[in-house]
Amino acid sequence: GQQLNQSPQSMFIQEGEDVSMNCTSSSIFNTWLWYKQDPGEGPVLLIALYKAGELTSNGRLTAQFGITRKDSFLNISASIPSDVGIYFCAGQLGSNYQLIWGAGTKLIIKP
Amino acid sequence: NAGVTQTPKFRVLKTGQSMTLLCAQDMNHEYMYWYRQDPGMGLRLIHYSVGEGTTAKGEVPDGYNVSRLKKQNFLLGLESAAPSQTSVYFCASSPDRILYNEQFFGPGTRLTVL
């Protein structure tokens, strides 16, 4: 099936650092979404992107829909302890109702 | 609003047993989905529904059945559980065909098949 390559798999960061992660694919996507999953819970939508080149912010989070429509990026500025969790990208191909999901980036803050 | 709720939270089955997972949403959403999440992998869509009385297959439908008799409920059935179905199952819903990508998730059901 279709695949999204999400990187990095995990990140160890210091509180206060900026974080960057991305998703890439060989296919063209119509929509990109970024979700966060806390332990023992379901994913929660952070940002949705609908147009190539779109840059959208949600507080300290900023995501971009790549110009080629084959990638997306998520940045977190000045990380805090509650940013810990798994971040997933998801994309929509064509006009069907199925999202394709990346494998996730696990964010861990060094004590 | 409770959002999306799932019952049960945990379940252990023996191979060959059957069970039904219940998902309920109180947001009047049209679309509902069942996913499974396995370690190191993204979510994979099992089945979905675009409205009451309709269902469709997702990426990994084999071994599962679903029903959407009421708009607010989406049931996932396992007729004869297998160890390969050990996973965390998530239900999600989204408002309509315009915002169907913006999905709201339940807390998950952790299923172990021995």
C-alpha cells in the first residue's frame, strides 16, 4: 500500500529546544494532518493543511504543506514537558475517505 | 460532551472466541472509523462508515465486521479471534464530507488474543 515516511523515529531534546520533524512520500497528497498521541489515549488533531505551500500555526506549533505536495513538516518551538508524546502525520490521497498514516515520531524530553 | 467513547477499555480473548467493540459519539458526526494500532506502525484503517446504515472496507478489513445501525454508534466485531488481531483499536468520527479528514478519536481498546 501507500507509505508515508516519517522521521525521525524518536527525538531526545532538552526543554526549551526547538523541534523539527517531517513526513515524505513518493505520492502526491491533497491534505496533510498532524496529530499528537499521549500515552494511553487516542490521537488528537493539531494542525490540518489543505493547500500546497500552506503554513499554519497552532500556538508553538507550525506545520507546512510542501510545495511538491509530497511532504509536510512540523516544528515545535521552545519545547516544554507536556510536548512529550508521539506525533503522527497523516495524508489524504485522491478523493477517497482513507487517511494514510506515518509511523510516528516519539518526542522525549531529557530530564 | 463526552466526545468519542469506546467500550471496553481492555479485553483478553482466547483464539476462536468472538467479541464486539462498541464506539459511541455524541457530536452528531456523519463519518465514523475503526483503526488498529500496532507497535512501531501508524494507524491502519479497518472499516469506515459515511452515514447511518452504510459501511465500507478500509486497508485491513479481513477478520472484522462492522455495523452502523444508529448514527451515533459504530460496532466492530471479531467473529473468530486470532493472535494476529492483538492490537489497540481506535474508533474515530468526523463531521461531514467537507471536514472528514479532521477526525476525533476515542481512548482506545487494548485487545489481547491468546
